[in-house]
Amino acid sequence: MAFLPVTAAEAKQRGWDRVDFVYVSGDAYVDHPSFGHAIISRVLESHGYSVGIIAQPDWRNIDSFKVFGRPRLGFLVSSGNIDSMVNHYTAAKKPRSSDVYSPGGKAGLRPNRADIVYTNCIRQAYKNIPVILGGVEASLRRLAQYDYWDDKVRASVLYDSGADLLLFGMGERSIVQLADALDAGIPISEVRYIDGSAYVSQDISDETDYILLDSYEKVRDDKTAYAGCFMVQYNNQDPLNSKRLIQPHGSKFVVCNLPQQPLETDELDEVYALPFERTYHPMYEPAGGVPAINEVQFSLASSRGCFGGCNFCALTFHQGRRVTSRSHESLLQEARELTQMKDFKGYIHDVGGPTANFRAASCPEQKKRGVCKSKQCLFP
């Protein structure tokens, strides 16, 4: 096992003249399955694609985005495991003094609204290169959304950033479909069919079977319209009973395809069996490492999704309401691997997922076919 390259020299050591994808992350590089950049890059690697990691680039210096040169297929951009504004500011809108996802817990190593800033930097560095947004900030901001820090409704982050495509939700299946499409020579402007993706269109006359939401301008200026628009989005988060959503932004349209189907148990097992280093990159040792690893290094993620529907939680917009769990064999194998790590202290302190209450659906129809005949069923 080895960390993925963080420099051009490391890529050349692997025999790569250039990488297929450059992953730009607002977090420090931690190769652990609790970190989105680690999962997506390892999944791509398992499908034969080369990935270089640029973690927390200096957005004031465009050269920091040129570490690997121009990638063969495109740039992947994520602000990190947490929305960049949540990462920077408290609920009182005061700057946070630390950032556990940065070396030594140092604050200020990523910009506000990192998805937008990183995309603009990449556009300055390379012309006509595909830029794809992903991660939790992209998921939650894929359509017009209320921004607590600005105290106003902002446009879709895809529209604001000028990226080519946005992948929302858990992206293992989507990212491979995208990589295969680009590898086959399909222009990014024609990759419009992937579930769990959103794109900006000039014309929707050929679109079918969708819900037209109130425009960004209307929901920005009308609180009642915003509330109604949000409810439509909330009710269209499940791939089995949703429709595509389209929201006008000025003279353009943000088109959200159906959510991606969640991974099945065997697919989840494959993801968590990938060769993660399970710690931060050694380049962070002088700074004292990356504090975020401390809470997750010896824990097991057993499931995804939550059908709780709590008003305070945005998980539905990222992982969906259908709960999928790993097999016991997969969890036991990972537990054995953890016991062999040098810093293991004799116990695994957490086994769970987004919620400790749900591991599988109790509805017989849901268990058997992943769908329920009842229109009132909470687990469609």
C-alpha cells in the first residue's frame, strides 16, 4: 500500500507521465475511508485511473494548482468533509481558532466558499479543462440555498462557480461513470445522463419528465416561494420515486438528475476493502499531524443513510433516506486490520453510521425488493 501522489515526482515514480485526474481538496490529505477525497480517489484507482492529490492549495498562487500539470481527464474539486463556511465560522459568525482537518489544527488554510474559489483558480491555470464538483458542500448547495453567513439566498454553487458538472450524494458509482465517459472521449458538455449529477443548460426544450422549480431570483426574494421550493426538493431525494428538478438561474437552468441509487451491501464491502493507509500523509508530521484522524482512525463505518427525517439534519440531501449496511464479514475484517496498526490501544471506540439507531429497514417489502407498495410508506 502507498499514499497517492502529492507531487509530480511521486507520479513519475509510478510511471505516470501525467495523471488522469487531479483531486483538489480543502482538507489535508488523510487516506482514511472517513474522508471523501480518500474514498473517491481510491475507487478511481481501483478502476484503473491515476489520481494526484492537491490538498489545501494556496488559492493566492495559481501555480499551486499546476503541481501535476494538465490532467488527462479533468479536475475533481471538493471543499472538504465539512462545508467551508461551517469550517471557518461559529454559529455566532465568529472566526474559528482551529481547523481539525488541517495540519496541526491550523485555521485559514482554505478559502471561504472553497468550491467557487478553487474552480476559478483552475480556470485561470488551464483553459477548457473539465472541472467537477463533489462533496457535502456541493450536495447541499446544488440548487439555490439559504446561506446563514450572508443571511440571503445564494445561487447554486454550480452556477456560481462555473464548474462543468456537480456530483451530489455518495459518489462512488457516479465518479466511475463519469471517468468512463471522459475516457471514452465523450465531451463533458455531453455528460448529462449520470444519476446523482447536476449541470447547467442554456435550453431545456428537449428535457422530459421533470419538475420546474421557482427560479433562483424568485426564491431569493420571496420567503414563501423558497419554503415551497425546498419542500419539493426534500420530497425528491429518493431515486425510486423522484423526478428530475430544474431551476432557472437568470437565462440558464440548473438541471438536477435523479439521485444515484445507494450502494448495495457487497458494493459497500468492496469500497471499505480498498487499500487505505488509514492515516494522514507523512508530510504533515512536522506540524503534528491532522487532528481529525483521532476520532475516526479506530472506528468502523457500518452503514449509510438515515430515514429519521429530523428537521435539523441535512443528511437526506447527501446520503439519502435508504439505509445500507456493510456485511458482518466486512466489518470483522476491517476490525482485524485495525488491531494490527501500531497505535492500536486495544479497543474500537465506535461502530456506526450517520445514526446509531438504524442498521437496516424493518419493512419486509423494503428488505426484499428495496421498494414498498404503500404510497404512505416512509421507506420508498
